[in-house]
Amino acid sequence: FDEREFDKTDDEMPEILKKKIKKNLNKKIRSRSYIKAAKRSSVAAAVLLVLLIGAGAVSPTLAKNIPIVNSIFQILNNKFGYFEEYIPYSQLVDKSVTDNGITLTINEALADDVKLILGYTIKSNSKIQGLQVVGLMRFLKINGSTAGGGSSAGEYLDDTTFVGIDRISYHSQSSSNQLKVDLNVDDIMGIKGKWNFSFTVSKAELVKKTTVFKPTNKVDLPEGIVTVDKIVFTPIDSTIYFSGNYKDKNAETRAMHAVFYRWFIFDDQGTELSSEGGSWGGNADLPYGKDFKGTAQFQKVKNIPQYLTVIPCRYKVTNGDGVSENLKTGEETSIIETKNPSESSQVINGNYPIELSQGKMGKLIIKDITTESGETVIRYTAEGKAPYFQGSSLHVKNAAGEYVTPKRYDIRRDEEHPNDFTMVFPALDLSKQYSVGTFQFENIEFMEDLKFKIELNQ
């Protein structure tokens, strides 16, 4: 109540008591005002703290959980479906150089003990034509050494923008978890210029989660003896490393160039693990006394199996024009004939199942084809020697015999039934003539007599 009213409340109240009550009331009011001001200040300070964190004071632990905006790995995974494992380990680089109307941006990177993976963007002032990949590996040095081989993938975002991923093998004697990357590009799309970068990439996170086995398997292939040196499981992929010696040293190893070897790999449940490529050859850093070394790369595993089963196969790479190649082996000359692979196909007419022969490999069984939510989904089963490999060889053609580009290039595997797959295409008007097909694989020799098991004991 008002002080003036308080003064009139009781004329008989001693004046000293009135003064004491007033003093206590004023003290309470000042105290409450201070508390309110303090609360307002605390809120303001909290907002300021949030703003400071948002401005860049983010801890490394938190930062690695923040997705990179416009991640190239995410963009290309949406298209091809092969790069999902890279996304959680991606490190922001975000460096750009512009020359002669072309801007090259290194968006992000990640690395382990043997691979550097870069996501990049090319932006041009004019229309980009005929660009599939750039091949940054030829311009790279990692810890001062020239990079090895690798693979690339890319996609146009529009007429003037191209995004790509390069997976680059490297060998470094350094024990540091930091890779120093020097990239000096002098040619993009035939246009000369200077696009120079220098940055570091940490491999610590992937190395920390890597498991290595060193078995003692030896494989007696017709052309050489192969030793399995180690098997490495990482959060992004798995790799078998091997080395070996040719049987016929006088043949200048030409026999190994006559065929291409591939290893089909199965886990301890008999499920085929999808291949991610590999290498086979010789270079300056070969192990002592070895003629060649190589890798067989395959998908990451959720759980490390007790063993792996490997079935080598060899096949001659086909050339669509039916070109023959002369190969000199010692005193003999052999001729390898290459030809278009045979196909088996059937018109899509709504009657299921559809069976497609794959020769000695097995067959595909199309269970149904449906169009919903703007896409056509093919559900099918692969039966045979290498179901995932077989399932990856499904295709669709239109009435003109042209391949229909799938919505995603990877096939989706049923985790409960690993030989069942789906493949997704843009919505097809099935009232028009389309055919579904696969290949016969006559050029593949599945060498089951050379099958071997790799025990995984640390």
C-alpha cells in the first residue's frame, strides 16, 4: 500500500515502529528488484553464450556430429548409393581457387591408413561438357609423396556445376595421424590454369576404429602364388591386402595381364559381401622378394565374422567392338578374343515371376514390378554362385533398346533375406514396351576348386 496511507493507519502506533516497518519494506523491495535484474542479466548472458557457441566456439567432439551443409558425399550418395559410410567421418576443407573462369572447390575429405577421399565441386562460367571425372589423384602429393591409383565418381548439378568424389590410395612412412595434402592442378577440362591447395586431413578417427588381422594364407593360382598379408576392417570399408610371385619369371609376367582376377568374398554366414574394387600390379614399394601386390576391397561389416571364404575368379575384360589382343608369353603368342556379353531379357507384361538366365552363374527371378510415389520398383531374387554380383547386373531397356538410367545405381538388399533385392527407376509407363534383362557371364571362370578360408584370429 501507499506510504501515505500507511502513515494514517494508526495514530497510536509508535513513530519508531512505523520507521522500522518502512525500512524493512524498502529493503525487501530493493532485494526483489535486484533479483529480477540478476535474472534478466542471466538470461542475457545465456543468450550471449549461445550466440558465441553458434559463432564458432564449438568443441571438436560436438563439431564432428554436425553435418556438413551441401555435403558432396551426401549428394552423390543420394544418386549412386555407395558413399553413406563416409558422411559421419567427413572433415570440412571448404577451400576454393578460381582461374580462367573455373572455380575448383575442395569441399570435404576423410582418410585412413591407406586411402584419402576428397569431395569437390567444379563451377564454370560456361557450360561444362563431356566431363565424367577430373582425376585429382594425378595432381596430388600426400606427405610429400606422389599418390597411387584410385577411383572417381561424379555428377552434374546443372550445366555449369559438377561435383565429384576421388578415392585415392597412398603409401606413407609417416606415423602421424595428420596427412599433409598438396594439390596443384594445372588442367581442368583441357583448360590450363593454376588451382593450388594445401591442407591437412586427420585419419585419427578412422584409425582408432580400425581392426587388423594378419593371417598366413597362401593361394596357388595358375599364374602365381599369392600370400594374404593382412585384412583391415574400418568403419567405411574392408580390404584384403596380398602380395605374391609369378610362376614364370621369364614370361615377363604377361600371363597376369591376359586375365583380370577378382575375389568373391563371403562371410561366416555364407552371405556374399559386395565388392568395392581392388588392384593388382607392381610398383617401387613392393614387399621384399615379391613380384606383385594388390588389394581386394569390399563393403564394411556390421560385425567382424569369424572367418571369410574367398573364391577367386578370372575373366577377360570384354570390348564392345570384339577386339582381339596378342599376348606374348615366353615363346608362345596367345590371342584373346573379346566380344559383347550375351544377354537374356524378357518384355515386361505384368506376368510374374520372370526368370532370367545368367548361364553358369545362376539366374534372377523377378517377383514383381510396381509403380508408386513417382518411382518404379523391381523386386527380385538372385540364385547362384555370387548372388550380390548377379543381382547388380539387372537392367531395363525401352522399346528402342536404350538402357533406362536407374534412380539410384546401387541395389537395395533385404537384410533378413540377403539374396532378395530391389532396384529403383524413375516412374515407367508400363503400357509402353520395356524389357528387363541381365548378362550370361560366359567370360567369367568361377574357380571354386581354388576356394579358401581366412580365419580371423587376432
